[in-house]
Amino acid sequence: MSLQTGDDGLRRAKAELRMTIRDRIAALSRSERRRADDAIADRLSAAVSRLGAVAVLGYVALPDEVCIDAFLASMVASGLEVLLPRLAGSTAAWARWTPRTQMVREKGRFLAPRQRPGEGGIPAGAVVIVPGRAFDLRGRRLGRGAGFYDRMLGGAQALRTIGVAYRCQMVEEVPSAAHDVAMSSVVTDEEARNGGG
């Protein structure tokens, strides 16, 4: 689906898909999600190693997102730099993270490192781990609707992005517009797939 359906149709299709995915995630038990989080962490570790990443840009999960805390801690333990999103005024930047980093709640929603973000943007050789509401087999991503990751990733060139999701978040086609950033690959608890980004 593209903008040819019209802006209103695209917004409606995205909103409907977000509700569908919300219900699918809610249907997963706590133990199912824990097992899935562990499987995704293993696949992410393999992907980061295969790509020869020098840094990992991650996130702290909201209650209905894939939890990658253990994966991020393992990246720090292996010697990689780990950064998390942090707002700098009205724009997003990245701040260094370790398991001992003090965190603050940004805009009342997501947790971010307390320290101010560094300058210079995304390090060369970094892999960006991106949550989403839904992904398709071409790597197209549906976010929460605020455009946070699309703005943050849209200007970066040759960026290696890995979308993470539970298998129930994979769909045949994500409704998308030209500004929506596709992922290089998508990792779920069942598989890792190359995308179109």
C-alpha cells in the first residue's frame, strides 16, 4: 500500500494495523514473550557479530515491545559501545549506555540515559536496533505514529538497521509512505530476514 490510496486512507490503514498488532501482542503470555525475547537476543547477537559492528544503537522497551536489555548488556560486556536515543531539544540524538547508567523518562514515555547526548550523530560501523508495531518481508516498518525513528534515521546514509519484533508482528504488507524508513533486516523469535532498507 502506498500514498496512491490517499493520505486519509494511508492513515486509516496504519491505525487499523496498529490496533490489530496491539491485540496480537496482548494475547501473548508473559512466558511466551520471555522465550521470544531470549530467541531474538540470540539472533541479534549473531547478526551484530556477522556485520562486524563497532557500536550498537538500541532502545529501552516500552511494555509492549521486544525487551532487548540482556542483549544490550551482553554487547557492553563484549566491548562494543552501546548508545540509546535521547532527546536534544526537539530532535533525537544518542547517548552512551552501560548497565550502570542512570536513566530518566523522556516526555513521560520512554527511558533514556540521564547524561546529555554526544555530538557527531551515529558512529560509522554502528548497527541500529529498531522496535516497531509491524514489519513486512521487505523490511517496511510501521511505528507508533510519531515519526520518531523515521526522522532520526532518514538522513543517515548507508545505515545498517535491524527491526525487531515478535512473529505475530510480521504482516504481508505494511502500509507506507515515501518518508517511512525501511529496515536492512528484520529479526523475530523465529527467523532473521533481509529487508529492503
